[in-house]
Amino acid sequence: MDSEFWHNRWAENRIGFHLSETNPVLPQFWPQLGISRDETVFVPMCGKSLDLTWLAERHHQVIGVELSEIAVRAYFSEHLYIPTVTTLGNGHTLYEFDEVRIYCGDFFTAPVPPVDAVYDRAALIAMPEKMRESYVQHLLSRVKPGGKILLVTLDYPQQEMSGPPFSVPVPEVELLFKGCNIKHLSREDADASHPRMQQGLSRFAEEVWLIQTPA
């Protein structure tokens, strides 16, 4: 689960985690955050997600962080955008086009300014258990007081499948975000036709959370 792992996934185009359309979670649950167009949105480990574009249509500044330069360049080229590229040092490069700016480099050292809201669909569940606490603490350090996080997690018997994506069950979410206002918005259990169930899992569910940091 080091940086080479993710570089290899993108280099070999093994990106089953990438969705070819906007995640349905966004239009369904994002309005519940109640944030304005002027508020800044952060998408950690954004890949080349179309969710960035959906958010950029609704907010003046959407900030992503992505380790893989392949993914960052693909996002802009697939949208026919020509970004401004700035080398920042410390292993980071900033790509900017209109409302979207993506820091290419390590999530833990990217110079992300304080943000009003976060959309995490694929970051926490990409972390092995031993890294999740560090990830959440760093993420929360980037969120302004009273800021909001729309979080998507998965719940399945971890022993039945090696991640990523990893299972992050309810008790762990509650522990990781202890001190925040945590609201469980949705749980969608997969039926027998779901690809993960066909791989032999006994159960598989996607859960959605609204988390607000202390004011």
C-alpha cells in the first residue's frame, strides 16, 4: 500500500475503482450539506473522477489531491481542458483549470488550504487499517471549524476479500471521527447480481455519512 502500488495501478490501467459516470451518491446526498457556491470543496485521492466536474459546476473552487500524474493528466485531457501547470517543489505539481485545481503528489504533504467541505468516496476505503487514523486526522486538519464531510464507506467481511477497497464498518467510522457530529445517511446492501457478491462475498454494502467538524 505504498505509493508504488498506486502508481502501478494507474500505469497498468487497473482502475476498477474509477466510475465512468458521476457517482449517484453526489446528486442524492450532496445537497444535504447545505453549502454555498462560494465555499471550497476538497476531494482527496480524486483520481480522474467525473465527480470533480459535477462539483465544479456547483462550486467556485474544487480542490483535488492525487498521487498519480497519469490520473491527473487523464482528467484534464479527457475533458479537453488545458490546465495551467505549476511546479511547487516538495514533490508536488499544481494543475489548474477554471474551478478545478489538483495537487499531484502525496496527500499528507500537499499544500491544501483550509476548506469548507470534503467529498470522500474513495480515499478512506483505500487506506489499510493502520493508516486510517493518520489519514482522518490529517483530513480533519484541512477542514474549517464547522465544515462538513460527505463520506462513502463499504461494509463487508474483510476476511472474505483483500482490499483495496477495504471494509470500514460503522464502529470504526464512529471511532475515527470521534468528536465530530456523525450522521448515517444511507446503507445500500448489494443483491446477488452485484459483481462483488458474484466474487463470493457473503454480504456487501455501501454506506453514506454526513460528518460535521466541531464549530
